[in-house]
Amino acid sequence: MLHIVLTLVFSIVMLIFMIFPAMKIVEWLEGQVDIPEKWHNPLLMSTTVFLSFCIGLFLQFA
């Protein structure tokens, strides 16, 4: 249980820092694939959460 809590704490801290890389990834995806405009914000938020969770896992277990 402690591992889950620490991973989530690390991930919450990394949310702010992962916004810019997520914006660049979504911008690149929109250049490669025709994505509707209404999917821009959900894609950006989900990419940000995914990246921060990956970094949180790395910080916890590396």
C-alpha cells in the first residue's frame, strides 16, 4: 500500500512538469494523424497524466 501512495505522490508532483512534453507530443500526433479538435484537450490531459504516472513509477522503483 505504501508503494501505491508514494507512486501517486510522486506522480502528482510531476503533473506540472509533464504539461509541456505532453503538449509537444499531442502537437506531433495532430501533425501525423487527423485528430478532431474536440479531442485535443482530453488527449492532452490523458497524455499528461500518463507521463506523470510513468515518471512517478520510475522515481519509486528505480
